[in-house]
Amino acid sequence: MSTRGGEADNTGPSIPCVPHPLHQPQGLRTKTVRPLERYRIRMRLLDAVDEDRRDVEVLLTALQQAVAEVQGLGGMVHLPGGGMSGILYLVADSGLPESMTLPWLIIPARGTAPPSRAARNDTTTWQRELAPPDPVPGRDPAALWPSRLPAGIGQLAVPIPSGGRRRGALSVLFAPGAEPGAAERAFLNEVAAWMSGRLKSSGILNPSPTLLRALENGPEPQEVAPLWDVEGMPSITYTWDLLTGELTSDRPVVEVLTGIDPEVMSGGIEAWAALIHPDDLPGAVAGFDTGIQMRGGFQNEYRIRRQDGTYLWIEARARTTTDEEGTPVKVIGTLRDSSETHAAAESVGRALRHMSDGFVSLDTDWRIGFLNQAAERLFGAAGDVAGALLWDIPAVRAVPGLEQRCRATAAEGRPAGFDVPGPDGTSWYHLRLVPMPEGLTLYLTDTTERHLREVERAAAERAAAERAALVQRITRELAEAVTAQDVMAAVADGVMTPLGSTGLIMLGAVGDRLTVVGSRGYSERFTRLLDGQWTVRDTTSPVGDALRTRTPLCISSEELLKRYPGTETLIREGGKQAWAFLPLAVSGRGIGAAVIGFGRPRVLDDDERTLLTALSGLIAQALERAELYDEATTRARTLQRSLLPQALPKLPEVTAAARYQSAKQGADVGGDWYDVIPLSAARVALVIGDVMGHGMAEAATMGRLRTAVRTLSELELPPDEILGHLNDIVGELGTDAFVTCLYGIYDPVTRRLSYASAGQPPPAVAHPDGTVTFLSMTPDPPLGVAAPPFETLETLLPADSLLALYSDGLVESKDRDVTTGMSRLAELLSQSVNAMPTSPADASDLDALCATITSALLPAHSALIDDAALLLARTHPLAAEHVADWPLPEDPVAAGQARELVRAQLTDWDLADEDLIMTTELLVSELVGNVIRHACGPIRLRMLRSRALICEVSDASLTTPHIRHTSATDEGGRGLQLISALCQRWGTRHTRTGKSIWTEQPLPTASV
């Protein structure tokens, strides 16, 4: 199609004159900026173009204004067609002779010419030297190129946009040496945009396939062969003389078009146009007009009126012929009756239009050609959306990612479908894309109900899975629950949130009464109110009914009050709107109940009731196991308390406090122990030990060993010998018994600590100045695997030192090694020792320090994996004025001398009680007499004033005296019997140089 403007000499290649611009130019200057006001005038002129003007006229007007403003030689407009992809067609030109437009009639969209590049790349394109465009099949523009065209003509092309893609290009030719500046380029782009806005609703300039094939044959005049030759399909060949308007045909019109006025041809084109249906007349006239202007073939279908007033469909195909100068002179075409085909198409169309599923026909550019009523409900009325891009439809834009999925499916080239949500967010559709040669068809099936069923089924499956997971989780937690409180916590954590509960009470049977095991979500007042209120066999209570029927009772507060009037206080104080009473029974025996409360009205469905029924059995079994465990734990703790010291002795030489914590596993008892044992000569034994493992067996072993230690201590053995005897005892227990132990003896007279260790960590000593040290030692292996002798070490303790003995469980854990734990212990001792009094009257401060250290070093009881024991002892030396020591001669007079020394010392200590003096004199005299008679020197006498009055007589003999059973006639052997009768206790202690025989007498009350 070529629309001419201006005067042109069609016989030569000379350049024509262009329309005058709105001003008198002084010559085109490169980079000259035009005033914006002139551009606005031009655009206002274009805006004044009538809306009813044909698109060809609109294009020509805009092109003329553009060429005039930029002082171009001429211009062209190229647009794509609908039949041949990748082709641009010349649809309008201005100021150019036909010899110059002939090579530009058809150009490839992917060519190198400026219009092709501008349309393809969406960019303004400038070429300094005009050249022929690239060839297309059957057409060589270079062969048609004018031979006398001046050199240096430039060409500027700008894209014409439309709907997100480029429809074509506007191009202007410039005189040699003239190059358009930025202002001219901007103006041309503005004109191109105006063209796009006026053309966007038109389909006339989109040529049909028949027209495109006609354009490919060129504009030369030729005789037209029959436009179709289909067997059994009669047609009329007609000729329309464009100069006279005369119509002629090769046969009578009624032979093919039944019922048509036979004289219509004699009336010319006007008479024929009068028969066309009014609705089809604009399209038919436009088709003729386009075909004539484009000088090629065209095709149309419309209705014409019969003589009886009815209409029939005809299909018209024609071709325009021109004279030697290219002027259209005739239209030659054929007509046939297409009513049958159209009726079939209408039948199919009606079926498509009224089918329940949506149907949309799309061209290759994704533009809507047809849609039925079902699709209209989703996309909009057909009159509003026909010809629009699918992606511009609001319903399509509302679905994220739909365009990408559709394009990806179409690119595969085979039918495919997928589900997408509707634009309202509640509906669902199944989209099926079927590629066709002319485009695609889109089927839309409303699958909302199916999707809802699938959602409901998925929700049901998900709910079932969640219930199964809930039961599995609660089962696991109940299996791990040890105590009744653990069971309570597992049920509360696993049931309350999933059911929306706000309260839970666990009741356990004690005899016939139901007592509260634990609660959550209730006040302490309510818990006390419910404790012991109901009995297991009370059928007048909801719990009794549930236990009788073995079925959970789910009931609202209103119904609960009607059925069980005695629950009025329960409802008022509990503040719940609905209840669930779960019976807990094992082996046909009711052991308790679980009461679940809801803060709002709640009706449990069948699945939830089934869940509660299953859970009640699991809870009952767990609660029974917990009760058995609690009983075993109570027995074990009783045993543990009986095996450990009930209370540490209160001694003036040592102030002591201790803590023991068993591991969580087992029966909550273990093998760690500690002890403080008073010895002779005001000395004190400090013991700590650990039977490896925890449980009843370890606790029993610990008890045996503690008894053995106390017994061995009575024998006044040194630490290494005591560990040796313990090693023998542990060895007799079996090869799998291992025990660590540290035994130390503190002498307040010398302030020395003698100790031996078998596998125990070193004791910590906190000095009065706050420094903390660990006693140096290389501990022997544990008892049971050690090989005696053990090593005894000694250390001098500063006055009022704090000694810490501990088991490895205190300083070692899964998250901390022994070294780190000992460092932390030293830090805690250093922080606390200065804040404590140096000579406390009782052990309360040490008790508080024990609590501080254990809480800082030990994790929560539930996480404790090993027993832990701690013994703190503050040492107090015996003052020098409370110690008296004398040597005695190895002579019988030594007894008298000893009596004199005793009387004087007791008087000096303000112990002038005559009975005490006489008894002490007698004891010392008897002890010295035994040494003179049965032992050997040197002899020494020592008196200590401590927790008791202590008298010691030492000699070099290793012979241990024993009490003899004498007869009435024996003259001797009654001395030790007398000593045993006069003192509180007595004994023999071996020393490095021999032995010491000692006695202890209670001090008068006022002297203590």
C-alpha cells in the first residue's frame, strides 16, 4: 500500500519539492535546537485530525507534518503485516516519486535498512548514505533502485510503538550534508507515538494473507487467473471498472447466488453496495478501499440481501489491476455462496460460545480473536477484549507468573495444561494450551469444587498426620517421663496447645481419694479446693462417671452443673466454659484422672474424642510407672540419708558443711560419700569418696565402705594404711567395682594435714588472704585396681584455712573438663572466703557457701549425669596455752611426778574441780605405772584442753595394752579396767617412735 502526498514526477528519479514548513528556514543546521512552541503547534494540528478519518489519511497527514518540520526530502511509514512473519510493508509515503518507493514496498523486519533496525531494536537509527533495503523472497530491491539518485542522501528512522512491541517505523530522507539534531529526532519520535495512539484500535492496516501474497507479485498490470478452483463449488467471475463503475460477470448472478436480483450487475457498484448487510458494509468497503490502494489482491466475506429480504453469505476474492503508470483501473474477482460454510461455522461458534468451559482463540502474538461466554465471565465482554493482548487482561495480570508459564508451555510446541488460582483468590482453573498453525487455543475449566475437595482431603490428611505426630510425640515424652511431675509436664505441653485448652489438672489415686498430682493454668486456691474432693468410686462426680465408663467425658459448664449439682464451686472457681474428664485406668484399676478445661465454649469432634481416648491410656500407663518410680526413689533416698552422715559433728578443731547431689539417672541415689570423724589427741579425719556408678548397688557399696572407714579410723591407723585396707575390701567386691577415696587427718596442735588419695582430685585450700591453692599430689589409682602401699603426704595449713574436698562430679561434666571445673571452684572459693567470719560459731556460713558452689558448678538436676559431693572444713589450730607436754623419768617416781604436774596444770587452766583433779591424777598415775612396769622409755606426758580433757602417755614400746579378764585372786591386771571406768574413752595410737596411750574426760560445763 502506498499513499502519495505532494506533487511528484513519476517518470524520473529527481527529488521532488517538499511542503513548506511553518517558518522560513535559513538552511538546516546540525545540532540546531528548534523552539518547543513550533513543535506544539504541529502536534496541535495533528490532534485536530477528525477521529473518523481513515487510518491511511491519518498516517499521510502525520507524515506530511513530520517531513515539513524537519525539512526532509520525503518520508515513509512501514508497518508489519499479519500473513508473512518478519515483513514490513510500505503503507504511506510523502514527497517521494514512485521510482524511489518501489524498492521500499516490502522489506525484511530483520534487515539492515534503518526502518528495519528501528522497528526491531526499538531505537532511533540514522544512516548517512541511502542504500537499497535487504531483499525478500521473490523481490530484489537493488534491481528496482533508481539509477540517477544523488549521492549523500541520509535516512533517519524512528520506531512506532504499540502494545509493548514495535509495529513499524517512520523514516525521513534528508538532503546531502544535512543531519538531524536531537530536537528533530525527539519531534519525530513524538509524531511516531501519536501515530501509534491513533492506530492502536484499527485492524485495517494489518493485511490479510491473500493481500500479502498479492503484494509479493509486485504492482505490474496482469490478467488474473481464477482465484479459486474448488471442485463442486460454483463461482462467478466479475470485473469492476474503476473508471466507469460498471460491473460485469461471466454468468448470470442467480446461477450461483440464489435469490439475488438478477439485474444487480447492471446497476453498477452502487447497486451492489445497496444489497450488502448494513452491519457488514463498513468492513466490505474498507476491504475494497485497502485492496485498491495497495494495488493487490484482497479477500472479504459479507452478507447480501435476497429479493425476499433474507440474507446469504458470500465470499469475495479480488485483485486490483493497474495501467502502465501504476494507476488502479480495474478490480477483477470471484464470488461464491459461503452460507453453508458460514452456517457450519456459526454452529461450531454457538457450540463453543455456550460450552461450559471457557474457550479463547489466540493468534501468534497472543492477541484474543474469539472467546465464549464462559471466558467472558473471567476476561470481560468480547467486544471489549477482542484484539487485546492476553497479558493486558486484568484477570490474567492478577495471577503471578501466568505469562511466563504460558509462554514456556507454548514454546514446547505441544498441548499442555496446569492449574492456576483465579483472580479473586478463591477460585481455581485448569488451563490447557493447544498450539495451532494460526496461533493457540486456550481452554479454561473451573476446578474450584475439585480443588476445594482436594484441599479438604489434604486438610483431613494433614490433620490425621498431625494427630499421629501428636500421639507419637506425647508417647515419646511419656515414655521418657520419670516422675509424676514429668508426666504432668508432658501432658500439658502436648495436649493443651493443640486442643486450645487453658487449664489442666492431673489427679492420682491415694487409697480411694483423688489427690492433685500437678496442675497448669489454675490458681493455687482452686488446686487446694480440688485436692481430695472426689473419690474413685463416686458416681455423683464427673470424674467418677468417667472412671466407671472408661470413656472421656466432654461437657460444657452449663451441662456439667445440671448433671452434677455438686460441681458449682468447681465451675465458679475454675472459670472455664467447657471440660474434658479423662479416666486413667490400668489393668482394670482406676489410678487417677486428667481434667482439661477450656476458657471458651468448646465442642470436641469425633477425631478429638478418639485422640483423648488413646491418650488417656498412654497417660495412665506413664502415671503408673511414675508412681512406682516415686516409691523406689523414696526408698532409695531414705537409704541414702541413712548411709550418709545425718549431721556433721560440731568440733572446735574443724567447722564443716557438706552437700551431696545424685545423678538424674537410676534411682536418684549414688555412691559418693563424705565424713568427718573425731580422732584422738583432738585430731579430725576428713573423708570423701566415690563409688563409680549410681544406683542402689553403688549406694550399698558406699555404705559398707563408709562403715569400714569409721572402723579403721578407730584403730588410729595412718591414711595410707586405711586406704590399703579399703583396697582389699573393694577388691573382694568383684572386678567391676572401682572406688576413689581421699583420707586426711588434721592435727590442730601442729596444724598439719596428713592425707592419702586413691584416684580423687586434689583438695583445694583457701587461705585467709583469699588465695586458693590445690594440694600437690600424684593420686594413686582407684581402689580395686591400685597396688599398695599408698603414699601419705603432709602439708602445713595456715590458721583458719578453708579446706574443700570434692568428687569429680562437681568439677567435671559433658560440657566442661576437670581442669576448667577446678579453676571455677578456685574462683568461687576466692570470692567467698573473705566474706565469711574466720571462726564461726556454727556451720551456717559454710552451708550457704556449699549451696553457692554447687549451684554454680552443677547443672540442673535433670541434666546431672554424675553424682557430686562437696565437703568444706575450716580448720582451727589448738592454742599453745591449751597444750602441756613434759618428759618423765624411767623410774617409779615418775607416777608421783606426773600427778603433781597434772594438778598444777589443771589449776592453771582453771579446772580446779577436785573430782576432776583426783580422777585425772589416778588416770595418769596408772598410765605411767603401766609404762614403767611393761614398756620402755623415753616417757612423755601431754595434756590437751580441747573438746575434752585429753591425757597422753607416750613410750618407745610398740606393744598394745589390752584389758584382761582377771579372777578374784589375781593381784594385777585391773589397771586398764580402772582406766576404762574412769574416763569417757581411751585408746592406743602408734607413732613413729612408739605408741601413745590416751584418755578423754569430759570438761566441766562451765569450762567448755
